[in-house]
Amino acid sequence: MNFQLGLIAKKIGMTQIFAEDGTRVPVTVLHVAGNVVTAHRTVERDEYTALQVGFEEKKESRVNKPELGLFKKAGVTPRKEIREFRVAPGKLSEFPVGGDLSATLFAEGALVDVTGISKGKGYQGVIKRHNMEGEKNSHGQHEFFRHGGSIGCRKTPGRVHRGKRMTGHMGDDRVTCQNLKVAKIDAENSLILVRGPIPGAANCYVTIRHAIKPAIRANTNTGA
């Protein structure tokens, strides 16, 4: 279970910054303004402990009455995106309902995990989807250049094995990039610059949280 706290962010796009030694660093810009705690999940009521976080305001006219009641109970305006972050019970008091979460939750140089939905590529062939080589485009080769080739399994068991690399839908999957480094924090503009690319198109929503692998090694990824 991942007990690392994080934020919901909007991917603005990619740019570059320059380090002190002049090295060019490619970064992805994430906008995190508007993160607010909308509810607490407790063991007594929900059998687990978590922070419910909302991101980016939306009109009340686009929210149904049950959802609007929950937002009014928390004392916040309606939000477009709602996510939950599992935390230890002692963490709930540090983040009261209605409180804002800012970019200062992370520090420059820290390692983070970013989760998003990758770009959809539609229905693709084996060369683009699985990096297959394709057939030779030589004299005598007839109409088979980018095909997948044989998928059979001889007489026994006489079927195509599950997981066979074939044509199909590509992209539009939930992808997590781990151990990315925070290159810069712009708290004034609520921006987090993460080194390298992250999944998803511009203006999509992603989740950024503290990296879980270093926390596991340090024995700090616990819900106690």
C-alpha cells in the first residue's frame, strides 16, 4: 500500500531550464494551485485512513445535489477532480478539512512518482506497438511488409497463447513514472518542474506524490 502524500496537478507542457553549471535540463511543468482537503477517511467510519483532495474549481450548476452537499459540508467550492491519498492516522490532524495544499509539500531535488493517463494512439500494428522489425522489402516479397507474421502454436496446444504480441489498441493506459527528480519549485506561481517527460497530453490531470521506493527502503511507508 502506498502511504505517500501527494497532490493533483495539471500538466502544462514541457520546457527547459539551465542549471548553475550551464547544463540544459528538460522539465515538465505541473500546475498545482487549487488543491484542497475535502474530507477525511477514518478507521472508525471507513475502516481506513486517507485524505480526500479536490482540485480545480468548477461551477455549482455542473454539480449534482449530493456532491454539492459534500462540498458545502467541507466548506469548499466544488472541484473537478477528487482523489484520495492513504496516510497514517496521525497525519489527519496536520491537514484539516478545508485546508489548502501547496507546492511546498515537495522540495527541490526530491524524488517523486507521477501517475497519469498516457496518450491514446488508437489501433496500431505490431511494428509501432511492439517495435517489431517487419519483413524485408526486397524483390520477390509480396504484400507482407509490416505484418505480424505467424501466430500459431503447431498442433499442440493448437491455440494462440494469452499475451501474444499482436495488433491492438495502443496507449490510453494508466502509467506511473517512478523516481523522477523535482528540478525546481515555484511556490509563488504554484508550479512544480519535474525533470524529464511524464505521461499524458497537455492540460491533462496527473497525480504527483513522494516516491515510494526510497520510503520503503527507509521503512517510512507505513500506515501506523
